[in-house]
Amino acid sequence: MIKKIWLYPNNDDKSIEISNIIKEKLISNGYIIDKNCDLVIAIGGDGTFLRMVKKMNFNSNIYYVGINTGTLGFLQEIKVDEVDCFIKELKNGEFKIEEIGIQETEIETNNKKYNYLTLNEIVIRDKNLKATKLNIKINGDLLERFIGDGILIATSTGSTAYNLSFGGSIVYNTFNSLQITPIAPINTKVYRALRNSVIIPNHKEIIVEPEFDKKDLHISFDGNSYYFDNVKKIKTEIKDKTIKCIRLKHYNFPKKINEKLLTD
């Protein structure tokens, strides 16, 4: 049962004002506002939701939901004018729960291994943004020898984010798959690279290796960018780790796609 709730507003006047209103409504309905919470609510745009999940260390034991005060709001389930409906459904236990798979990535360099969790995607490019050659394997089997500007590996949830900018596919967010999307692949008489995305199920390990043993790379994790020198191997996979997202009972994924991407 959800009793303790924490609010995570974006740092803008609108989000903070709405957060204060929601706080009063929750308290008047018998909820306790506490960082040691059962449910955490992001108030802002999709970036706020991503920061919230990271702030909570991708905790699988609590619930997550977002109230959209931003623009697109794919991750933000609830509109501002639906707050009263949300609180009512929350009290009555009439909401849905979706378990969303978390992407686990390991970066191996000459000197160290780094581990990251992501909700949306990782993007791998040359450190100086030059064309890069990468060997891409699935469970150790070669998929392709890629050459181009880079690759994006998106979760099902992230399929409607940066992935779309490179012509990637939209995937139901409960599929818990990964999608390898090429960024400006080069296709000539000399080089061949896949032009389309490849969708990989969970529990399949994607391995990315620079063609020349080790390379300096620019890698971003849910929009947070880092530079890594002498990268030997990148391993990424959706295993068993998930987070629990609350949906209103009328939530419908195809309608959401239509509303967010096709409707003025």
C-alpha cells in the first residue's frame, strides 16, 4: 500500500508551484510526504523523470510516476488537469502498474571498468566526432562491422526519445528490448553497414568493440555525456532489473503515440 510519497519538481516556477499544490492535496488525502517513500512523483518534463529515477538509484522497490509540466512528456503520464483523478485512483487502487526494463552497461578500458544504468539509451561516438569503426556482436556472434558517425542503443522506453531522430522504430515500452540504431552509417563499395535498426530481446548481450583494439570514445547515458580513453569493450543488456511505473487506468500506448507525435 502506498502511504509515503516524495515530490521531485523541476527547478522552474511552474513546476514548483504545481508541486506545492499537489503536496497540499496529497496531505489532505492522508498521504505522508517523505523522502523514504513508496512512490516518487516527477513534476516537469521527460528530463525531470530521468533525473528522478537516477536520483532514486533506479530503486526497484518503489513506484514512479510523472506529472507533465513540460512539452512532449512521453515519460510524464499525468496531465496537470488530471491530478485530482490521479489521487482518486491512487486512493482506490484503480491504477495500472508497468514494469520497465533497465539497461545495464559496462565500459571496459585498459585500466578500469565502469558500470551505468539507463532508462532511455546510450549513444556511442568517436571522442572527436569522427567516423568510427565498431564491431557489434550479439551474445558473442558478429552482427556487423559498423562504420559511421556512431550507434545508439535504446530501450523500449527510449524508443520514442532520441532514437526517433535517427529513424529508429517505436517499440511498446513493456517489451523490455534493446534497439541498435545506426547514426549516419557509411555505405560504399568499400564499406557496408546496416541502415536500419535491429531490435534485440532482453537477456541478449550486445557487445561493441572498437575495430582497432582500443579507442577514445564519447559515450552518453540518458543524455549525460562522458569521455573514455582506450575503450576495449562495451557490454549492454536488459537483464532482470526493472522499475515500477504507475499508469492511470485509461492509459493506452497507441493513443499516447497518436497524441504525442501526430496530433496538433
